[in-house]
Amino acid sequence: MTTGGVRLLTTTVILALTGGWGAPTAPAAVQASSVSFTSVVPAPVVTAPASGVTHQITATTTIYTEPGSPAAAQIAGQLAALLRRSTGYTLPVVDAPSTTPTDGIALLLSGAPPAAGSEGYQLDVSAPSIAVRANQPAGLFAGVQTLRQLLPPAAESATAQPGPWEIAAGHILDYPRFSHRGAMLDVARHFLPVPVVERYIDEIALYKVNRLHLHLSDDQGWRIAVNSWPNLAVYGGSTQVGGGTGGYYTQDEYRQIVAYAAARYVMIIPEIDMPGHTNAALASYADLNCDGVAPKLYTGTRVGFSSLCVSKELTYTFLDQVLGEIAGLTPGAYLHIGGDEASSTTATDYSTFMNRAQQIVAAHGKTVVGWHDVVHAPALPSTVAQYWGTTTADAAVATAAQNGTKIIMSPANRAYLDMKYNSRTKLGQRWAGFIDVQDAYGWDPGAYLSGVGETSVLGVEAPLWTETIQSLADVEYMAFPRLPAIAELGWSPASTHDWTSFNQRLGAQGPRWRVMAINYYHSTQVSWPTGA
Ligand code: NGO
């Protein structure tokens, strides 16, 4: 593509940090033709650019896919659909021939090195062809996300653009550091409808996030239909923070979210928070309360005032039926049972309750995840604890880790996407501190919490709580650019960790987000290219 008659070779021209990002600028970097081969987020394990060589996608490009693999064909179809919109080309998807194609884009389930594992891939871009090779479909999907980032940002456009569609040539070998690379949406404080969740899945998948944890219940709302306890959604889901009408997912809608995520190699982890954070359930069924009296629905933002009734047997029938239905709807291995801030439950009751809740989850064939408070109750060996503290030392979590408990790292002062960027941020909270991009990026999940080493860490997760968040635009503003920072910590080897490199690669995403109409925060810490 030409900009004012000058063909730009790369988008890696970085604006000096002179506060000039908001100023009117001449040619937008979004029109640049070829993106640097080293601008991928998360950073790949091995990146070897072939200098001076480019590949061009043209009107005659074919997408070849692994013969006999419906999963590969689906991924090829996703890539074709994206590129047909923006290039206007036909881009037929056909079975690859028995010898490796010498033209076009090939998505192959053969020829990847064992090091690529089940989620990694090898990408080779040369002048005549592009090949993504993986051992498993998840790796092909990941490789395609990398390829998308190497294309000009206009490739993400929903309408046909003029091109040309050049990609810098080179070789990438890539695989993840951690198996759990998560994002969380709190759909309880403010309900977020299915299209918002699906769009967020698209956005996180581009950064190789492979888990979406849905916080489906809290004091202010119950967000999933449960056939055996229908009032939970119908009544308990009828409001939200600030008193809006709330909402809930029908079981079909939840299945739709699960399937949408699965097609993008994202596992849904549903959370029913307990024994605290349960006012919506307690308001829906008087019998769940120790005194038999249902509290009113709650639309404020206090925490720690509600508790399921630990001494009533009905509570465990409730858990068994609710968790049983949700387990049945969820193909993923995990059920999250919260367990945080149970300040209205005594320590003994908390232990009794969490112990039984874990047995119930296990009986339904799922692995328990709990907020790290769960380590104060007897834990099943398989129970995973999600660390959300603000300190780098927690003796109980360290002891649990030393006894084999796996930890998901979500330190609130680093990974909470609901924290404000700074004092001028309108949305969000500040209880865990301000988090600008450099704070979100500047820690090592495998060496952050004392006594919790790399082998105890299942991965990272960036939670987005929604006390102040009400719309897709709000979600995007808080998630971008911090979510890609956490995604890189989850995927990339510690050896690639480098703020200067990350800053430039992150900045290169800005023009892409413009084209995708992602409402991102223009952090002054990031070296955005001209026009982003
Ligand atoms: C805490 C609390 C949530 C809040 C969130 C807000 C956890 C695990 N429990 O995190 O109820 O919504 O902070 O930042």
C-alpha cells in the first residue's frame, strides 16, 4: 500500500515518547505495507527474520490444509474468512498435496519438531510460500494468530482494502511456558451479554490466551440458568450493581459460549462463588438461609456479608444439583468454586464447607479451582489455588505449593484488569494500586511468590471485575493494552522478558486495534507508532 506516494517498508518506526501520540499525524501506520517479523506478542521462543525477503498474498493464493483433519480445515476456514473480508480475494481452502506445497499458505499437522508440543507450532515464511506446522490443532491455531500479527493491520479490516498483502519472511518456533493462560470476566456485578463475551474471546485468543474464567455468581447477581433451582437466574439474576436489570445466560447460550471458545482453543472455566458472595442465591431461596428468611437483592459493592448455611444439609443438595448441572454443561476439566472473602463464615465452618464442596465437584468429575483462600481449608491434592494477593509472600500458599498444590498467578496489584491505570482513569478501582502497562508486565510468574517456584505455577490469569465496568468498550479499555502483557508472561519464555522489546512489539499492536475498533487505553508508557 502507498501512503502519499511513499511505500513504507515496516511499521516499526517508533514515535519518541514526547507525548505526541494524540497529535494529528500524517500517514497512519495502519497503511504501512509490511510489519516487522519481530513484532509478535507474546514473544515467540525462536524468531529468525530473513532480511529483505517478503511473501505476498495475492488474488491467486490458496490455503492448503492437512487432509483428513476437520480441525485443521476449521482453522483454515477461520483464516480464509478473515482474509477474504479484508483482501477481497477468493482464497480457496483445499487439502494439501502429499508433498509440502510450494506456494500459498499451508496449515499442516506434520513436520513440526517435538519441542512444539501440543500447543506450539513452527512458522516458515518464504517468498513463494507460508507454512504453519504443528503437532496438534491447538498449535495450528496459535500459529495462525502469529501469522495474523505479521500481516499488515489492514488484514483485520471488515471491509475490502487495497493491499498489497506483504509479510516479512523468516522462521519462528514457538510453544508456551505455562499451560494456563487465562482471562476472567466477572459477569455477575454487571451482566455482559453473549456477543460481548464472544468478542472478548476473539480478542484474548489473538494473544494465545487459552482459558476464559467466567465469574457467574456473586452477591449482586446469578448469571446462569439452573433447571433444578430456576429462581437463581430468574430472580437472582434480575439486577446488578447500580440496580440495572441484570440478566443471565440460558443453558443454550452458555453452551454457545463454550462452543465459540472451543473453536478458538479457549476452555471455559465456570465459577460459582461460595460460601460467601452468595446474596443473589440466598435472596432467591429462603430455605438456603440458616434463619429461613431471604435477604433482599443487593446492588451495592460491599463484599464479605453473605454466607451459605454451612449447617443445613439442603446447602449440599443445592451444591450437588447446581454444580452437577454446570459440570454437565462444561466440557473443560475445571469448576471454580470461589471461596474468597468468606468473612461471614467462621474458620471452622469454612473448612467444613470447602471440604464438602470440593468432594462434590470431584464427584462430578471436575477438578476444583478456588481463590487462594481455599488453602485455609483441607484441599484435595488436585485442587488448584488462584493467588490474588498483593504481596510477594504468603506462607499458607507457599506451604500448599510445597505440598503439591498448583497455583494460578493473578496478583491483584499486577494482573487485575479492573485496577485503574492511574489517578485519572475514570473506570476501575484502586484498592490494589494503580497498574500501568509496565507494572502489569514487570514481574515473573514463576518467581514472584516466595516459596512458589516455576514448577508449582500452572500459569497466569488476568481477572476483570466489573463493579465499574458495564460495556464492551469498558472491558476493552481496561484489558488493552494490559491483557497482552499478562498473556506474554503466560506464553513466552522468561528469557524473552524485556520491557524495551515488549514495548515496541506492543506498540505495533496499536494500528491493529484501531482497525479492529478495539477501545484501548493509549498508555504514555507505550511507544505507539504514528497514528496508533
Ligand atoms: C477481590 C474480590 C472481588 C472483587 C475484586 C475487585 C477477589 C478474589 N475477591 O478479588 O469480589 O470484585 O477484588 O477488584
